[in-house]
Amino acid sequence: MNKMDVVGASKIRYKSHYLVALFLTSFIVVALFLTGENGSILQERESRKASYLPPSPAAENKYEEEQSGGNETAASCDLFAGKWIYDEAARATYEDGECSFMMGDYACEKYGRKDLRYRNWRWQPHRCDLPRFDGTALLEKIRGKRLVFVGDSLNRNQWTSMLCLIESSINQSSHGSVIRKDNLFVFEAMEYNATIEFYWSPLLVESNCDHPFAHRVSDRVVRISSIEKHARHWNDADIVVFDSYMWWIMPSMTILWGSFESSDAIYKKVQMHLRLYEMALNTWSDWLEVNINRTKTKLFFMSPSPTHTYGERWDVQQHCYNQSEPILKEGYWGVMSDRRMMHIVESAIEKLDKRGVRVQYLNITHLSDYRKDAHPSIYKQFYGSLSETQLADPKSYADCLHWCLPGLPDVWNQILYSYIMNS
């Protein structure tokens, strides 16, 4: 086996994903460090200002605990409606320096973060308790099966969290057990004949951003009706967890009709990113309807993971740099999570359900929006030299998109774990 194909889990290094999307306002310079998801957020901000939708009462999730007739079971409880509680006794089940799968992108303590209070905030649903993650039980549940995360670096963030949680549960190192096959990264639990995989496909459909490392491009090109190149790698999976959001937030993208290799291919730049997102999800939906094994495969779609560069309004800065506390205002909703795009996903899932394909939408956006304290910020591995200008202004290179591990994605996985175990 080629050494390039064997990724020692403690040596997984991703050689790209260092870009800084700088966008200017009248009074401040705000930077968003993204792993390849470098969008023109300022232009997108202007396009969304006029159509910004205030939270509906339902979206604000303002449930009154006294309305509960008792503590519900996790199977029937709304795990997404709750609040963050600081719990000094709540300890992470793993350390970033001990997990064999940890990447420098998420190892905040290793790269200098001293304030670790972000690990002690516990998500408490209003009417039940979040189930404890049991890696051994999960492996037993997926014995002989494939669990595949499909999407972008936020999904990879969650996949890494899942592997660290499992490793800590079984209390043994899994060094050297991740194998790369092009876009696919495979962890095999040989004792259970099970795999937990990550497949890089940030736009779901085919694009010029499909290389898992070399995807830093100035003009994103998508084959909006082509998904088979990717889908054939997860069409026989037993559980698939999708995400796709951040890569679509661009003022314009280019649609390709034909192949990238064809001299007769037609390219057209389009500015309607919402329509493009809808078209891509239609392609995804059509593929699922025809190809997915409805009696075998369980499907999940993760709602957008929020960033923290603006607050409740576009003129309110809410940068993650130097933040050590969550937002505690109940019903808070930042503007960086586009609910129009969320509605497009929800509509696609509803249509699929009517066509006999069940996709569970895990709406982690609102509970995550409170956690401005949980991003890596400047505490991560940087693979290139930072300029003096950047070093003088940490906000210019702070990562306010991804999440420290251990941290928030562990909660996402607790929720996913509950759904899998109760299925």
C-alpha cells in the first residue's frame, strides 16, 4: 500500500485550507478564516439585507419548561430546543492531544488556547436529557455496516469528533487506522466489521472544488446536474450524513454544461445562488429517489453550522476572536445563518418524503448559534506563514467557521447518536 494512502490518524495533515476571506465594512475589518470555503461574504451580506427574515416564534424555540408534563424520553423529545448550561463537572471524554484522529485545524488547546471553559457548557434540551454517547454501543449498532459523512470541512469536523468520541469510549488507540482513497477517508473498526467514513464533496454535485486538498479556486464551477461521480462512493452505505451550505454563499458561480475535459463545454456565470442551491438539491433528490435502497439506508442532513463574524444584524460585529462565553440571550439568531437556504433544504426533504425517501433533518443551527466561544479563532495549526499585518490584527486570520475539539461537534454527534440508536 502506498504511504500516501495510509493516513496515520495522529499524522493526518491537510495541506490546504488556509485562506482568509477579508471583508470590509464602513467601520471595521472583519476576517473569516475558512477551509476552502472562501466566499465573498460582504457582497452576500448586501444581497441578503433586504430579504432578511426575522425569526418566527417557532424558530426562536422559546419553550417554557413548565409546559412539559414530565421528562420525555430522548426518542420523543425535541433535542434541538433547549439551552446551554455551564457545568464545571461536565468534562470532555477525550483530550485533543490524546485523540489519534485529531487534526491541527481543531486542536485548540494544543495550539495555545488557555481558556478551556468552552468545554464545560452542556446542551440541555427542555424536556429531556441528551443521551450519553457510548462508542461501544454505536459500533455494535453499526456492526457490519458503513456510516459515511458526505460534505465539506464542517462535516469533516463532525467526523473527526465522532472518531475521537468512539476512541475514548473503547479506550484504545486507533493510530494508523484511517485510509484515504481519493476523496474518501475510511476508518475501519475491524472487530465490528464496520466503517465510519468521510467523503469530501462540498457542493454535493460535481465541481472544480472536488479535490480534498487542492480546492482553493477564485471562480467556483459546478456541474449542477451531475452527482454520479460522487454518489457512487456512498450509494451502498447504511447510514449517510450530508451537509452542504457554506460553499454556496457566493455572489456568483459558474454553471458548466458538459464535462471539464470537453472543448465544447458551455460555461455561464450565474448570480442567483439560492436558485443554484435549489437546483443542486434537486439533482441530489432525484439521485436518491432512483438509487437509494429505502429499506437499508438511513439518511441525515445537517442544517447549517453558523459562523460568528456578525451578530443579530449586519451592522453588529460578533467576532469569535477573544470570546470565552456563549451568547446567553434566549432565542438569539445571528444573521450568518441563511434561513432561506434552510427552507430550501427543508422543502427538498419534504418532497422526498412524499416520494417515499425519508431524510432526517438535524437542525443544529440554532443551538450552535449561541456558541461564539467555541471556534478555533487563532488557536489552530496554520500551514503557511502569517504576515506582520495579520499578526498585528488577530481578527484578520481567526477561524470563526470551524469548531474546537473536544467541543460543539461532540453535541451534534450525541444528537446523531440518539437518532441512530433509536432507529
